[in-house]
Amino acid sequence: METMGRRIARLFAWLGAAAAVTATGTAWAATLAEDADAVCKGLVGALDSVKIDAATFQSPSPLAVAERGPTPSGRVTPANPAFCKVLGHIDPVDSKAPPIKFQVNLPVEWNGRSVQYGGGGFNGVLITGLALPPAYPFDKPAPLARGFVTYGTDSGHETKPGEPPQVFALNDEAFENFAHRAYKRVRDAAVTLMERAYGKKPEKMYFMGSSEGGREGLTMAQRYPDDFDGIFARVPVINWVGLQHAGTRSGLASMGEGWINPAQVKLVGEAVRAACDKADGSDDALVQDPVTCKAVFKVETLRCGGGKSGDQCLTDPQIKAINTLHATYKFPFVLANGLDDYPGWGVSGEDTPAIGPTGGWTAWWLGTAPPAQPPAPNNGIAWIYGAGGIQYVFARDPKLDVTTYKPEDHKARLLEVSGLMDSTNPDLSRFRERKGKLIILEHMADYAQSPYAGIRYFENVERLMGTATTAQFARLYTAPGVDHVGSGAPANVDMLSVLVDWVEKDKAPGDLEVTEQKVEAPAFPIVRALPLCRWPAWPHYKAGSVTEASSYFCAQ
């Protein structure tokens, strides 16, 4: 009796015989030959240091939406086609280092392309490649359903319950894997698997990552420029050493009397909107130009008078803490690529509701209680990441009192880590020469990392390579009002299609459109849309409904 895998494979082989046609006009399609289940199981085994631990054929699965999730997109489990799920690992050189684990998903019908998914935070969790990629619209078929091979990795370590996420950094090999080596090695392993399964190497390879995954994307463009044809880096934590130190400094500033309670956070958010919301010509409760707003808004206007305090004003220590957040962090020496500072954070989105890692100040900076040592679960994520990073990554002393830490006492280690982690090299000439395409997206109400770090990086690329040359292969977009993970304002856009069109059809993107969608399957209705403007332009209101993108235009 013919197996389900064989029937599916035979059907796809018949449908794909005429083949999809790429932009170059070359016929290109592949299927898992004959019995897909047998082909899948046959992938198990060893390839030198790469071990394929399991390969199982997965039947098609429907769309599912959870009632709750860490992020809006995290509630959506996209529909998947029949595919071969491959789990493997790469053995370490140091016996004390963990292996690099990975998952590769091989669709029965392959379009000749692949997408590598980036990680997040300090990683330590296997990225399956089965979720929606960064910024992806909820109602679009996921990359695997579109025929892409998808894959991801845990970056070479596994975070254990109750353990700080930075513990792995005490091992040199594990930390270097996290910095860059894991993504390269898994990419190469995935190529080998594609060739074994389909008899062909991928024709086009893409990388999509957000936050730490965005840093990984820029790392690939800088360190391994021959490996990917298109890269999407959303809210990338590129000046990593600077971010950990600036986040720690902001936490120290909010200790004790500097801590700001949720009611006062709302007070600041409303004051920022009152000062800047109507600057674009509309009253849409959204600061469209946060760069100008940062110069206009003065937190001192909220100072308590006559020695008073309360939810409707701010004390001097609280004002000092906010100004510390907004200020540039300066190192006493130069780090990788000539940088010696980290840009301060901006304004807007301070009171975006905190739901897990979603939100403004309360989620990322302040938490629901003042910073503690060791960091407590109710502290802000930036303190948990930054203080732990100081202890485990830079000082390599888990018992260090972070209030006593001085960067100059650990200069050699900071320089070493900066060389590994700071994806700030503006020389993308090799990536451009081989016709790679890069898209960076910054969210302007992001308090996990400063969007100004990514903006500065892009401007450094333009400064080194020239504005006209940079425009041939790179784009920077900025989304007003959006927090780190895509909440607060319209943030969804199909960047995978934009990248494919640019890479394969030479269709360079201009201004785009972002949407805000309800997590209600199957329609996922759009409640609001805005232009997504190329930096340095912002949306300006002209006429019509403030929920329609057509009511705005992009201009500097």
C-alpha cells in the first residue's frame, strides 16, 4: 500500500515537473524523491563532527492561535505542509563546552531557497524555524509553507531552569559559538542536508533575525559575506558591549529613590504625546518623529514642586534616572571599529503595556520593583541582562557586586568581547560585491536596545561606502511607536518577499507599509496601517482616517 509520504511526494513531483521559474529564467524545483518518509529517515547519521540525531516525516498541520503568548506573533502557530524535521548537533572541541544543536525543516516541495532564523536574548533555546519570522504578517503563509527550507540553532548552549542566562559565557568555546561560529556552522550543515535530500544545493539563501537574531544577521554580512543573498535584521543589538553597560547603568540609576512606578511611567508617556503627537499634523496618539521629539521634550517639566512627591510628578532622583536613560554611555577607551560609546534611548512608548517581553519602560527598564542583586524576576529585562552580563561575560565573577564594577578594570576582556560580539564593522564591500541585499528595521519606541545604535551603524556604512553605493544593496527603515517585539503601533510587513524581489528580481524597495493586526484567525483583520519610511523620512499626515496608510506620506 502506498504511504502518505510517497503519495505526497509523487503529487508534488508531478506538480513541480514544469517547475517554478526564478528571476533568472532558470527552471528550479525539487522534491523529496519518491518516498519522502524513507528519504527523511535516511538522513540520520554522522557527517564528521555533525551528527543527525533524528529525522521524522511530519504530516501537514493547520493554523492554530493561542489565547496568550509572550508576543502577538508568538500566539500564532502557522500552518505547515508535509516536511522532514531534522534534529542534529555539532560536537564541541572543548569537552566542557556544550554541543551546537540545530533543527532543519525540509519541505516535500522545495522552491530552492532557504531561510535561517536568528535567536533572541542570550539564546539557549533551540530555534525551530517553524514560527513566523520577524515582523511577518499573521495572515501570510510562513516560509516553510511557501517552499523554503527553514532552520535554526540554540547557538551552542542550553539555558537551564533557574539558571542565569549568561552562565554559558564562562566557557570560551560556548561564548564564541554564541558570538558567531554557531550560525556559520549550522548554515553549512543545512546546505549539506539540502544537497543530500534534494540532490541540489540551495540557489538562494536568506537570513531573518530580530534583536540578538538581528545582530546575528549583521554578523553574517560582516564575517561571512559569501554565505547569504538576503538578510533582514530587525532591532539588531549590534553594539552589544555598549548595550550591556548602558542597560546596567540605567538600572543603577533607578535603584532606590530613582525607581519610577507604573503610574509615573504613564505620566511620562502622556507628557511625551502631549508635547509631540500633533507635530506630524494628526492627533493619532503616536509620535511620528521621535528624533525631533527627544530634543523638544524636557522631563524637568514634570518635577514635583515644594518638596512634594506622588504619582503625578517626578522627584529629582527620578528625573536624573530618566536623563541617564536618554544620555550617551561613554567608555574610557575605544572598542571594536573605533566606537567608544553607546547612544542613549529615545522617547515615546514609555507606557506601552508590559506583557512578558512586550512593552515600554516597565517591561524593559524598570520592572515592577527596583533593581536587586542578584537580579529578581520582577526586575526590568535590561537589568537582568546587563547585570548578569557584567558578572558572567565581562568580570567573569558570578558573585561580583555590580555597583562596584568599573570597565577600566576589565579592559582586556571588554576588547576581546567587543571583537567577538559587536557587529559594528561598516565595511560591507564583499557582501555588496556578491550582490547581497540587507534590510535593517528599527523600532523607535524600543527600550530593549537603542534604535539610535542601528541608525548610527547604517550612517557609518553610508559614510564609508558612500550613500549612492549603500543604496544599491542596503536599506534602513524606522517604525514610530513600535516596541522591541512589535507592539504599540503598526509593525507587520512581509520583508521576506521584499528581500526575494530585491535579490532575485532586482526590485529595490522604496517606502513600504506596516500594519497592526488583531490576533484573530483566520482573517487577522488590520486595525491600523502606516507608511514604513526609509530613513531619515517620517510619516506625515495629509488627510483622511488616521488608521489608513494612505492618509500619510513619507518626508524628512
